[in-house]
Amino acid sequence: MCRWLAYAGAPVLLDDVLYKPDHSLIDQSLHSKLGVETTNGDGFGVGWYGANGDAEPGVVRDIGPAWNNRNLREIAAHVRSPLFFAHVRASTGTAVQQTNCHPFRHGRWLWMHNGAITDFHRLRRDLCMAVDPALFASIEGSTDSEVMFYLAVTFGLDQDVPGAVARMAGFVERLGKEHGVESPLQMTIAVSDGERLWAFRYSTQGRSRSLFYSSRADEIRQLHPNLAFLRLSDTTRLVVSEPLGDLPGAWNELPESSYIICPTGEGEADYFPFWPEDP
């Protein structure tokens, strides 16, 4: 499986989040504590929205490991963004190639995933046939993650993000069960349009991959006043596959079958229930 993080808040250098924390995503690419694999070296990617409000995000992906990539280090030290994704990959069977590295981009959307569609090789044709024909040519790689993305776009991502992801998950589960797959879906997903970030945790079996979100900035400022990258603004939030360090009170596990939206409005709940829907 993989490890990923998503940041939303005041503009920050990617370096402050990707490299500086004690258990940064770069450290997790070699020393994951909660992942299925300790090492996630089958490629990496970063996707970011510009601080000047550019509609389409930038994306850089590579097939090598993140821990020794000089270009990633260079980018992270010079790119400042209010919303960005980063992903380190451990392949579940598909090829190690650039088009299979996350995050995936379509127009203003970014998408990344940890998990798998069980028996994807058996379901792939029927899953792809459900993608809007106008979108099909945009699928560049061979992963289940990218197909899930374009299914979500097909099912209305532009209009209703939680609903589109729920319909994608419902379709995968229905199709899987029609083919005799007992537990078709395992997913933690991040998706953004450049203004908001949504993150989902769900699996058919109810034993999903790990996912955590940071506490509200005012709470963290009181607990850890010297933690610079989380005290930039009241709206700053991180969603991560595993915590970026041992900081009591800073990290919260996202419950099974739920999703989070960032930024969260004042008085809104931190997370909401998530259940697949039949499209």
C-alpha cells in the first residue's frame, strides 16, 4: 500500500511539511509504522495549487523513491502553496511507471488513494466501461486508483464530491459482488478542487487503512506553541496516512466510514459519516 498527506491552510513551503517533521512523509517512505509495507519506494508525486489562485494544479511525479530524489528536495524548498498533496507509492501489482504515480489530475481536480479494488484485474474492463466516454481517453495508467477517480468524475464530482465518491464506491462494491468478490473495496482517498479538501476512509470489511487529521489550529497552538507548520492560520489542517510525529493532542484518527472537509466552517463537525450509494 502507500502513504500520503494533504495540506490545506495558509501558504507554506512544501519543505516545511514534507521534510521537517520528525516522522515526515519522506521518512515514512522508508520507515512507515502503520502501513502494510515499511518501505514505499515505487514512485512518488506532489500536486499543488498556486498561492495566486491558479485554477489548475501543478503535478510532479517520478518512479524513483522519494527519500533520495534531489528534484523533489529542490521543488519542496521553493514552492509555496495553500493546498497540496503528496504521495509515496507501494505498488499493489500494477507497473512502476510515471503514469501510475499519484496524485492524478483532471482539470482543477487532484486525487490520490491508498488501498485497492480486490481482483481489479477481473473487474477492470467493466469498471472502465462505466467511465464517461468523453473522459476515457484521459486515463493514462493502469491503476485501480485512477479508474476510481474517473468513475467519481463520471458520477458527478463537479457537483457533489461526497455523493460522487459514494456512488463510485457503491458501483465498485456492486460490481465486485456480482463477480463473486466478497470484499471489493479498500480506500483512503483525498480529493480537492483547489478551494476545499475532502478525505475519505472506508472499506467493505470495515478494517480500513490508517488515516488521521490534525486538530484545530487554536488547540495545537496551546499544546505545541513552537510547532510552526501547524500554527500559520486558524484554518490550517493536515490529513495524513500516519501522524508526522509524536505530538500529544495534535492528531486524531478519522473513524471508519467517514470523511472530513477542510477548511471546516466554524461550529461544523470535524467529520461526517460516509456510506456507498448505488449510482
